[in-house]
Amino acid sequence: MKAAVDELAGQLGVAVACEALGVPRSTAYRWRQPALHGPRRPRRRPSRALSETERTNVLEVLHSERFVDKAPATVHATLLDEQHYLCHPRTMYRILALQDEIRERRDQARHPKYARPELIATAPNQVWTWDVTWLRGPVKYTYYPLYVIIDLFSRYNLGWMLAHEESGELAAKLIREACNRHGIEPGTLKLHADRGPVPRGKTVKQLLRDLEITASFSRPRVSNDNPHSESGVPHPQVAPRFPGAFRESFDHARTSAGASSPGTTTSTGTPASLASLPPTSSSDAPPRSSASASS
């Protein structure tokens, strides 16, 4: 294309040749320029640029007690009222920028950098993870929350609860009962969860503080910081014998959650089935809910 433009431009001119071949004239002229190698030539200093003495004078005025808290535009207008001109306000900003003395004056949202949670367990009952999944009910927009606590080391289901609503009180009751049944000593357990409203709620936080349990949470807007519960809790929903929705009643969902396939395993191949959990007595269950925890 370059050779065709040069050949046609010699006969008809650059403008006609570019129009005929569909090439911008700026491109044709750039092709005619010799290739530049090495660093670019330094920019020529404008003749009206401020000298070093004038720049120092501008900085002294801006740093003075009178204008130290004023914007360059205000300083410029005030000096003009006094029949005194230093430079344009944009030049004042450039001088201040070279001294690293300007920043965004408006309030800026600064999101803290959250560290990636590191969960390390060398024995059972050192780190637990828990999550809540929703099972479809008999009608549209009706769901039953299923709470499940899993031990990180053994992948064993320590406790589960099926309820009519997601509540911090129910979650706190399940966590407390699981700790009591497994003999968790204060200060020996770390409990990891996502950043949902229940795990970060006041009720659960107060319980963890009372039991001296270390709380751990996923990072904001990160979906894979709780992989053990995320992969283990929803797993029964995709099992062959697990219904997609519980059309009969809440008791149907409770029976299916408590009697899911005993061969169900997590992605690691370690048993984490709800079928291995003996139910609690009816007196221990919270109102309008079904709970169980392994002994």
C-alpha cells in the first residue's frame, strides 16, 4: 500500500492518491518521514515559561501563612484584586504537583486490603467451617435454610439444622450445641464462614466472644474463600435421590436432609454425609426448626 501511494502521489498528488486508495493523508505523510531511532529529542522549553526564580516566588506565595489553606484559583483571584499577577492557576497546580503537594480534595472511598484467610488444621476440632444453603419449598419463593457445620480436618458433619427462616438466634443455638457435644475448650477453635448477614450478625459474634472462638470470614466479593462448606453443604441437592423441590411439606425436607444417601461424599472423597447424624430430642430443637448434631 505504501508503494502504491508513493507511485500514485507522484502523478496525481498526495490528496487525490489518498482519497482514491482510502488512506488517510496523515498516514501517507508519516510514511514519508524517516524512521526515528533512540530516545526522543527533549521538548523545547517555551519562551514564556517561568524561570526558576519565578517558580520559587510562586511557591513562597502559596506557602505563606495567608494562602497556605487557599486553592490556587482563590489565590489567583485575590492577587488580581490587589493588582498583582504571578501566573495562571493551572501553572500553580503544575508547580505544586512537581513538589508532590496536591491531592484529591474530595473524600475518597479507600477499601482496605483483606488478607486471604488461611485455615490450617492438624487434628479434629481445630477449625470448623459452616454455611447456609436454601432448599426449595412446596410453592414458589418458599425456601428452607439448611445450616451445616463441617470439621476442616476430617470433613465430618458436626451438626445440621433445617429451619423456616434464616436467623442469628438459630445459628447461635446450633453452634453452641455443637461445641457442647464435642467438648470444645475455650480458645481452641476457629470458626470460618462467609460474609453473610447471619455469620457477621451481632448474635453470632457475641456467642463466639462468649465461647472464646476465633472468627474467620471470607474476603468481600470472593466466592471461593469458603470452599469446604460451599462444596459440602449444597452437595445433597445434586444427589440422585435428593429431590429438586420439596412439594409435600417441611417434614418432607427434614426427612430428606436427615436421610440423604449415605454414600454422599465431598469433592475430597471424605465422608461428610448428613445421613450419619443422629437426630436430637424434640425438646432440644428450636421452634419451627429441625436440628441435629453428631456426638
